[in-house]
Amino acid sequence: MSDLRIPCCLPNARHLVLSCCLLLTACGQPPPTDGQPPRTYSAAAFFETTTYRLPGGYAWSADGQRLLIGADTLGALNAYALPLSGAPATALTASADNAHRPLSWFPSDDRILYAADNQGDELDHVHVLAPDGQAIDLTPGEGVKALFMGWSQADDAFHVATNERDAAVFDLYRYAADGYARELFFENDANWRLGAVSPNGRYLALVRENSSADNDIHILDREAADASPAHITPHEGNVSHAVHGFTPDSGALLYGSNQGREFMAVWRWDAATGEQAPLIQADWDLVFAFHSRSGRYLVQGVNEDARIVVRIKDTATGDWLALPGLPEGNPGQIRFSRDESKVALLLSTDTSPNDVYVVDLAAGESRRLTQAPNPEIDEADLAPSAVVRYPSFDGLEIPAILYRPKAASAANPAPALVWVHGGPGGQSRRGYSATIQHLVNHGYAILAANNRGSSGYGKTFFHMDDRRHGEVDLDDIVYGKRYLAGLDWVDGERIGIIGGSYGGYMVGAALAFRPGVFKVGINIFGVMNWVRTLESIPPWWGANRKALFDELGDPAVDGERLRRISPLFHAENIKTPLLVIQGANDPRVLQVESDEIVAAVRANGTPVEYLVFPDEGHGFSRRENRIAASEAFVGFLGKHLR
């Protein structure tokens, strides 16, 4: 989980992105506690925890002695060089206002690439930073959005996609590593979604969106006499595909497909023969797969019941690679050193955020290089999660993540919140969330429901809410409230609802269309008027606009239905206390959405609190704003739910 970074209708969100116990049995819930209240902490204490990231490009420096990491030590994410020696990290960028997301070291020196937008407007530019601190914006221009697409096989150039020619499509440019001279590598004149560039630059993987349930992958061979992209995923019916990347030798493409099955498998397309076949299959979605630079190691990630499980295969021996010395937890962002003798990764648990570890494969040992948790917080005071399932109105089992406050018991039942994820095709997963832990620490049970339409549970489940948003998925959330009310350690008379982005929409829908079910609502930048939101889709969403219209409706032809499910047009029904949080620079859910619902609900005489952050977009990247939002949650709930 991430904190207050809940996506709304993300481009390609539909392609992202084992029940061990019977429904409602004790093993499907957090373990009983001794009923003793833990020490409580402020939001500031939780958010003094440091957030760490590893870049997708070269994470290891050329000399192999430092890692390029992202950390929000200054409040916003910045780039740092982290020595393997254990010495403190050195800040490479120092912005307190805008996130600077590290992308890659340069292959043979200490320059770095990083991305930055302007206070959450999501118009990222790619910058190069020299060791002397001089920064150059490689993608200047108003309204330009840029995406780093990786290094060439020879390390003499890198690729960047930008929408500078046409705001709705991304062209691909090749930049020289020395001097930064660039050339147009691929002009996107057919509204393709760019998937991947082969290391040798010969092949491009391009995606054509057909609907929210169906797309196709094409390969452009830049050396072929016929320069038109070749369709490599012909099929009948609805099949979803996702590009994972080319093999290091450029001889094959790894891609995801749910053809003939419920879950995404990894397929391999052979460039020489054109043949393709499944490479990795599981009883859950394969969400990523990639090779180390030499091709020896194959890394795969499986979304197993709301937790990403990472495995690494040694293709030379066929054995699964052990990562010795790591504590039990959730590893992620696997990055091999240049000589592949070491692995850097992030590791977290339900009660501890991501820290950076390095595994020495030859020595068989691991080292922790960072200390993300705030030492002020005793981890024993925090709450582990449990995967549960509950029946909805039609008997469909709804998976969810449940958090139990330490002091909750039958004698001391806790108030509770149903947490609704963003998306609409997102997923609540197990893992550390400062926001959730802050709420649970203050005595609120949390049920993070994965209503029908959530990713991770098969394509049938995923598409059950298509053109039925605010209806069947909303009833899943209402039945989540019923499930909570049936737990003897939850106070069934004090249950509210909270959500961000699409989850914020569900908060508005619950209060407008199921009045009286929830005692309070917390709407975090939620859609209140679907007609306006769909009409104002940022142009850089490009080909994904069609898929989103297919799933939710086209405002030009489905306006009546979209108004029917939009809370703004039914605000007279909202008589429940409401807290609304909004970023002024949000390009996805415009501030007017929150302004209007606040005014309309206040006109009912209903208590409404409203907090707008002038320097944020769709999600809060600055620590002080995350703290303010989380304190606002607890303060509001203290007045209206306790």
C-alpha cells in the first residue's frame, strides 16, 4: 500500500497492476489481543518514517560502491547516493517542494537522470544532473510530459518518450549519453501506447487498446523492409496483454496474457522465429518478469492474495535463488549489481516500511543499509493485517484486508472504517501504510475491501463492475460494513467509510445512494461528477481514454447514466458528516469536484470539513501535507464517530 497516493483511473490500470481459511473462521482475522491499549502516536511520528525507492534504470554506481535511491528525508522525494560501506547517504537533489524521482545512474560515471513535475501536475520532465550539481531539463516545454524508456545495449544512449509534438501521444527520442544530442526514434502517428524498446534498438513493442478488457501487442522491426508493426497477439474474444520487456540479447519479448485463463501468465515471443508460448504460469496474476542484464537470472512477481511474492530463478541451473540473511517480509524492486554478484532490494512488513537491503550472493549474507522506521514508534504497538473474505449481496465472496486495534475486544468494541481503494481497477494489498497504522493506532478498525472490479482476483472478477459502477461495487462495500458489524470486537453502530480517488467517489456514492448506512465519510480527492471528469481527461492519457470510456461510459452518449451515478447530482441525500481532502493541482479529479460537493452538502445543514492543499496534485507527495491530512482524519473521526 502507499500513503495517500491512490490512483484514479490510471492509464492501463486494468493491466497492472489462496484462501487458507474458510469464510469468517478465526484464522481469517487478526489474532485476538490482550485488550490493552497501545501507546498512541501522532501523525507526525508515523510520517517521520522515511520512504525509500530504487530506480528502474541503473541503481548501482559504475564503481559498484553506491546505490542510487529515492528518499523523502527532506519532506519530498529526492535522489541520494547511498554507500554500501554504511556511511550516510549523500543528497544529490534537495527540493522541498517537488518530488525528484531518481531514474538511473549513467553507465560509466556519476551523472544521474531524474524526473520531476510541478507540485503534483504529473507533467514529469526528465533531467540530467552532473556531479558538480548542474541540472539540465532534457524535455523542456509547457504541457510536456516525459517518460524514461531505458538505456541502449551499448550504454551510449538512452530513450525518452514525450508528448511535445501532440499532447495526446508519445513519440520516442534517442539521446546521446555524451552531449545529449537527440534524434526522433519513433514518431507515434497511430496513437500507440509505447511498451518497450529492445536493448539493441531494433524492436519496439507497441500496444493497441481495444477496450477495457481487450488489447493487442504489435512489434515494429526497424530493420525490416516493411516498417509496419506486426501483430503478435491475434486472438478471439477479450484478452488482456501487458508488456514486461525484451530479453537482454533482444532475442525475445516477455509479455503478460490472460488468454485462455483467469490470471495473467508470462509469455515469450521469439524474434527470430515469431513463435510464442507461455513461459510462467501461476494460480494468480504474474505482474512482472524481467531478466538480469546478463540474462542469467529471471525475476518474477506474483500477486498472491494481495501480496506480491518475488522469486528469482537461475536460468543456468534451473534453481530458485536463495536470498540468505533477509528477515521475513515482502521483498521488492530487485536490482542486480553490474557484475550480478549482489542484489539490492527493498523489504517491508505490515508494521515496518521499506528499507534498503543488499544481498551478497557469493558470501550468502545480507546487510540492511537504511533505517526507515521512526525509532520513536514501538513496532509492537502497530497492527498486523489479515486477509479475510465476506459474502456480498449475491453470495460473491469479497476479499479484504482487516486491521484490528490492539485494545479492541468484545468488552471494548472499536469503531471502524471501510477503506475503499482507488482505480477503479486498483487493489488494496497487505503491507505498510502510515495512514492506516495511524488510524488503527488511534483505535479504529480498518477493512480494506477489494470489491468486485478490483485487480488481482482474475479477469471475471475484474470486469464484474463494468458499466455498473456505483451499483454492484457499492453494494460490496455496504456488505463490508455488515461484515464488520458482525465481529464481536467491532462497534456495529460506529462504522464509517474512507477512500481516495475512485475510493473517494465510492464514499460520495455511499452517502448519497445508501444514506444512513455509514456514520461518517472521508472523501480524498474523489470523483463527484463523472461527466465532467471523463470530459476533462488529460490529453496525455491518449489511447487509454478509449478503454476508460468503454468501462465507465462515454459522456457524449452515456451522460444520463453517468449523472445518475454521480453523487453531486444527488447531494440532497447526504446528511452524514463529511470530510473532503483535495489537491489544488490535481489533473485527474479537478478541485471543482470537491468545491461543489462541499457547497452542496453544506446547503443540507450537514457538518462538512474541507482541506485543500495548494501545492499537491492527485495524491500528497509532501510529508507535511500527509501529516496534516492524517491528523485531519483522526480529528474529524474523534468528533463524529467516537
